Amino acid sequence: MSKTDGQRLYAIGDVHGELGKLQRLHDWISADVARHPGRPHQVIHLGDYVDRGRDSRGVLDFLVAGRDAGMPWRTLLGNHDRYLLKYITEPEWDDPRLSGRLHWLNPKLGGAATLRSYGIEVHDDHPREDAFRFESEAIAAVPDAHCKFLADCALSLHIGGYFFAHAGIRPGVALDAQVEQDLVWIRDEFLYHTRNHGAVIVHGHTPVDRVEHHGNRIAVDTGAVFGGPLSAIVLDDEDVGVLTATGAEPLSPMRGRRIRS
């Protein structure tokens, strides 16, 4: 049986408001699809469409338009995407991972940049107790289509021998029993685990200098909002590659990585 269920799969890392980089990457995908006529394909976006970058609204407009046009795109929820949705629907919500230490509008999280992309005048240095005063403006400015898009994002996707999630999975827990908080937030417990997970986990969330294939997982977030490229991998049965303007360059597991069963 094909490791990708007979499809050519593209997985895109964290966008964070970098609309130009996302559009260019989709141009590369379209060109690569044309080089493989008749081959079914899907494009999986690994989440974190918003925050930090300058055009979060533009990114969501682009993704909503693609969905509405019937493109074979799948979109997963990232922890940053959840912040925007929660700010509008449950403004007092506090991310359990941060335990009251940071609010979405803190510069470390980048929510102010997202609100600015919707035309809301907000600065990065608002104190936590002042953070909710932009809620009514956000409700008015963020289109219902964007909220529905985020609410409809999946938490994970399992295709053949690959499992896609924004952050990763909790080792030792069945793939179909993973919980939201781990799928959008987990780091060290997952990143340093060297055993086989039952599928290769494709994830973003934790930036790396270049796409990394660790055997049991593939890290695709290459820090687009921090000056790095926006990356995509190409999976086709047993083949794994990094997408370029001219096609997929083969990607092999990193040397020294030994995956234990």
C-alpha cells in the first residue's frame, strides 16, 4: 500500500502573516502539480496563519478564497490561530500553557500585529489588564468567514504512513486519542522522543533553520516570520523532498538519528 494513499502530499510550515511567501509557495506547488499530471494531490497547511507578521488578514483571505474555490487544501489549527478565535469568542480565556503569564497581545505572542492587519490601532506594549479593551473592535473588524474558517480547522490529519499536526503528539498516546493542547503546543516531550510513533509525524510550531527529517518526525517550520523561508515538503509514497521553484529536492533522515521501535 502507498505510504501516501496514492497521493502527492504537500505540507506547509508556519505562515505567521507572511502572505507574499505563502503565495509564492503556492505558485511553486501549482508548478509541481503540473509536472505530475493526473497525480491526485492535497496541500496540508500546518497552522499558525496569524500573529507576528504584517498581513495575517491577507493570509486568512487567501486561505478562505482557496477553500471556497474548492482547492484540495487542508488546514490545521495552530496555537496562534486559536488565540485570535478565542479573543473574539471567549475574551477572558487563558491558554493553559501560559498559566496567566502572557496575554495574546504581549509582543512575544504577536497578537497586536494581527489586530493591526484588520485596521485596529493597537500597540505591542499594552499591559495585560488593558488587553480586553479591543475586543469590540475585533468583533466588528474580523469577518465571520475568518472566524468560521478557524473554527473549522482540523486538529490533526492522518494519511497513510503520515500524521500531520501543528506542534506534534504526546508520545505513548494513540494517534486517535491525542488531545488539542498537545497537538497545538507540545514541544520537548515530543521533540526529544526517538521512538517510532506508528506514523511519521509532520509538524511545524518549533522553528528550525532548515527542514529536518528525524525519521520519526519531520519539522517544517523554518521561521518565515523571523526572516527564514516559508517551507513545504513533498511526500509521494516513499519519496520525501523539500519543495523548490524547480521541483522537490530529496530529503533524507538526518545522520545519527536512530529510531527505535
